[in-house]
Amino acid sequence: MSSPSQHFDKILEELRLQCLFGQVHYRLWRQMNETFLEKPELAKSAIIFFESTAHAHLDSATLHLNRLIDKDKKAVSITDLLNYAEQHPGIFPHTTEGNVFEVVEADRRRLEELEPTTEKIRQQRNKDFVHRAKEYLHQPRNQVYKDYPTEYVDIYNILQAIGEILNHYRGFRHNSEQAMNVIREDDFDHLRNVKKITYNVFWFHLQSKTRHD
């Protein structure tokens, strides 16, 4: 049976991974969209592939966020982590028990401020993203998102807020912080450059053929 400190570290690591991959997927989605606005010919060169890939990144970011804000008491969530920290304030060697209570309270207030938006994201999940609610069966597909409106950037803002909260307790436990990025996050930049070169070569040959025909 694991000790309270070991159990907390398990919770912290699980949430860290969810938050990390959520942020990475969102940034990749944003990067692809920005690239397609700047270079629409890249998207048009393989529109189904690039559009479906972009949507998959956004869906993945949304999924990871929903895991973090899950209200199910059986789920590992940011609420679960705060409750456990409050119940075991003595497992943090790099701060005092009094400071743990203060920071937990402050972090709860921060999450409460975000709650109107996070609740809309939960409703989107429950009524369309994961489950298709019967009440929306005969309505337009986007009606759920009109009834519970959010901005795409809300996903990232909440992920960032949770990442900062997680780092509070990582610091209390291990005197360190976790950067929410990965080493090869710029992979799409390389692909974009390859596509740019390919497109320019294709365009050069097309122009040459046109001039000679």
C-alpha cells in the first residue's frame, strides 16, 4: 500500500501529463491554423488530411482538459489533488503546513473564478463531445455550442491555470517546476517548410510547362 506522499505524487504526475499534452495539442492546433491563414496553399494541397489533423489536435486538447476538470468523485482531477493536499499538509517538505492551506484556498478561488467557463465546457462534453444528448438530436449540430458558448482560447487559458496550480505542489514536494512543453513540439514547423519547398517546386514545374505548351 502506497504512503500518502507516494499517492500524491501519482496524482500529481497523472495530472501533469494530462495538462502537458492538453497544452501541446492546443498549441499544435493553433500553429496549424495560423500557418493555413498565412499559407492557404499548404492546406489546399491536402485539405482533408490537414483539416482532420487540426481538428484531432483540438479534440485532444479538449479531452485532456475535461479529464482535469472532471467532477466525478472517482476520477483523478485537479479538485482531487487539492483535496488530498489539504488532507495531508505534512507531505510537503519544501513549505509549511500553514502555507499549504493558504495556497489550496487560493487555488480553489482561482478555479471558482474559472468555473462559469469550465461548466460550459463540461456541458459541451456531456451533450455533444462525448455523448450525443437526445434533446439535441433534431437540432443543428452546433446548437450545443450556442447554448453553452465558449472561445477556443478558453481551453488553453484553463489548461495554463491548472498547470500553474500543479507547479505549486510540485514545488512544495520536489522544489522544482515542470515546463508544459515537449522537445519536438516544433515538428509542424519542419513539415511546413517541407510542404513549402514541395509547393514551390511544383509551382515552378507547372509554370515551366505552361510556358512551353
